[in-house]
Amino acid sequence: RSKSSMRIAMLGAGNVATHLSKALIHAGYPIAQVWSRDSRNAIDLALQIGANSITDIKDISDTIDIVILAVADDAIAKVANELPGNSNRIVLHTSGSTTIDILKLHQRCGVFYPIQTFSKTINLDFSLIPICIEASDDDAKELANKLPSSSSNDYGRPFGEIFKDVGYDFYKIDPMLFSPAQVAVSSLTTGH
């Protein structure tokens, strides 16, 4: 599925949710829905990023591909258990101190933990933030193949040619070209 057609729901509207939403959008992955236990916060974030806010977790669209739980650690289990079942959907949480096991009700799940302190008032460059990921070996391999700049259709082309093709608009260049050149992914569980 192309980046722009990938549908993501952000559950949470705090510091991590705000920065991660903006970074995903910058990388070409729009956020479709935002939920927060305080609906005013969901509305505020949704307005900032051009998403729809929802007031009930059960209102997550069936067309959502990835649900990111960027909520307080002690709320992850409750929120994950309220999610409507969907075997095609990937469910991730962003906690570094909570294992993947808390998402066991969901067939496709993982942990996406940025090692960074977040504040809504401080701009961050996500390309400089180390990220720990916990997932199955197959999911980790898929991720490793999609992350490096070589996954861009424009990889290897002269920059002047790319720049001309996008009408000299730097912001229309595929953001994957600015990804790391090489990515190493290894499973702490299996060693692969």
C-alpha cells in the first residue's frame, strides 16, 4: 500500500502523540483519526494535523491500517482492550517500559518506542531520535527493508533531475530519500 493511502489512527494527544503525528505526516504518512480521553485534546491535535477527531475508541474506522497508542503507560491495556477487533490492523504502543504482551489480543502488534523526552513546545528532528521496535521477526524484516533511503523510487537518481521533476519544490521530494542510508534491525527475542 502506498504511503499516502496508509490510514493511521493516533490514540492519545499528548507530547509523544503530537510529535509522532507530525513526524509521520512529514514522512508522507497522514493521520486519519485522533482520539484522546479528553476530547478537547483530540480536537486540538486533529486540527493541527488535518485529521478527524473521534470521541469513542469504538468509532475507529474499519479502514484504519495502523493504530498507535501514545497514551500513559497505565492506560495502554485499557485502551488496547477497548479497540474493535480487526485482524488486518497493526496495533502499536509507544512505551519503553511496557512489553508487547499487553497487546496480545491483537494479532499484528508491536512496540514503537522513541528514546527521547518530548515537549510540545520544543521542535524535534525525528531522523536524529533512536527508536526501539519490538515486533515479530517477519515484521522486523519488512521494516528493515522499507526504512532505508534505497526504498525510495528516486534513490540513485541525480538530485538536480529529481528537483526539476518536482517543479523545484523541495517539499514534493519523496521524504524517504532523506532516511538513513542503512538500517540494522535485530530481534532481542530470537537474535535474528
